[in-house]
Amino acid sequence: MSMSDLQLFPSKISGTKKDRKEIPKSVEMVKASRMWDLGYKGRGVVVAVLDTGCQHTHPDLRERVIDGRNFTSDYNGNPKIFLDNHYHGTHVSGTIAASLNGTGVVGVAPEASLLILKVIRGNGTSSYESVIKGIKYATDWRGPEGERVRVISLSLGGGIDDPRLHRVIKRAVENDILVVCAAGNLGDGKGYTFERTYPSYYPEVVCVGAVTEDKKPAGFTNTNDEIDLVAPGVNILSTYTDNKYAVLTGTSMATPHVSGAAALLIEGYETKLKRTLTEPEIYRLLVNNTENLSYNRNSVGSGLLDLSKGITKKKQN
């Protein structure tokens, strides 16, 4: 890997399973079901997942993927083949939006739509050029019924501050797209070292750190002054390639919880307010839907994602 590459943040795999039937503990931890009970499951909200692709035939994802494109040299550079030849993108996609279908697992926003943009090669690396093209594509994309991307989810990063990358992110935000990024896994475990990767360190994005099951900052999570909030990132159960399920660990796993939460909040508040939310409004909703944690702000930002903060009940037709 060269210095000009971005890469996946290392993810610890704790085994794979063929069959599951449960709500992952991490989805329970952010209290997503409180929004489901009010009738909000992300319907009509498109989340662009820029990752290794996705096994879009997976039983828990086949109803969620609305479109996709390949920006890598994998599959001979065929833009129409966005299958996951790694596993990371399928896992991230499941945490965002695995269907609530009585089998397998369920994501935070189980009725959201996923735009799968393969910007990471099967070896876990990506060029800045691929990511830049992916973000631009997500910003300009329109669905078959005029749908637009509302959230971009990025569980990757690199050490270079590339002005071109910053520019396309600012353009996405100006188009009222929330850009959610993994903080990175360079942490020293003490929370004192100032670690940064890009694009997560750009002020325009939502920078997501990871916590353990007992709500403590994960030892690997980056700490810096751009951390906006934290989400579960240790022992996260989600979809995996070959129709399987796996438990992974990393800030890559925390990020899709926030991306899915944004989809729920967008649907809920746009239904309530009867208008389209701006990106700053979506950001404020996210950071307000957090539980305060008694740790340094550079470790946890505004706190742990908590979707039980309240919203008016959806009107029945």
C-alpha cells in the first residue's frame, strides 16, 4: 500500500455463522426500536455506502439495495459489478439497514435504501481518486423516482489531507447530504494522544468514535477535537458475505449505527415538520440524540448515540 492510498480501518473478526435470528445488541444499545415503534424505519431515505461493495443478494439486504456502482479496478473495472469481494461493505450495510424480516439480523434503519458504491478493492485499500469519484457520484445520483442520497457512510481513512477530497465533501454537505465517517483505529487506549485520519478529521463531517458494550471508549478508537459522538464498535454482529453473519470490531462498525440513525431521524422529523431537513439540522438532531458519558470530549464527543430522546408519534393514514 502506498501513501497515496486510503484503507479500511482494521476490523477484528470474531467468527462467522450461517444462521442468526436476533436484533444485534448494538442496535438495541442505541435504542433504534424506539423509533421503529413510532413507525419510523428509514423508509424513503437513501444512504450511500462507500466501501468494498455489498453482497446485495444476501437475504437481509436484497430488498434494501436500490442501486450501485464500482469505482475500483476489481472485476476488470466493470462499473456495473459492485459485489463485495472482501466482507467489510456487506457488514457495514447490514448495520445500517438489514431488513426486519423475522430472520437473520436487523439494522438500525431496516427500511432505508442503500446505494452501494464500491470504492475499496478486495485487498482493503482504495485510491483517493476512487473515493472522490464515489462521493461526487453519490451527490449527483438520482433514483428511478427522483430519490436523492441523504447520508454518505464512510468507514475508511488515510493520513493525507487531500484538498480534492475535502472539496467534494464540502459540496456534498452544501447539497444537504450528511457525511458520516469513522474516526479511525489508531488509538493508544489512554485517550490522551491526538490522532487524526481523513476524511474523518474534516470539520464538515460527522466523526464517529467507538465504545464498548459497557459504554467505555474502545482502546483502539481515535481521540481528537473533531469527534462528534460515539456508537457501539466492539463485537458488532451483522451481515457477512456468502449469506453469513459475523461479529466485527472497529470504528468502521460504529459509523453505520450513526448513518442508520440519521435515516430514522430524517424520516421522523421530515414527517413531523412536513419539509426537507437541511444538513445542519440533521447534524443537530444527531448530536442531540445522545447520552452524556463522563469521559473526555476528545474521546466521546457529545456522547453515545441514543434514539430514545423522543419524537411525536407518526400519524396513521
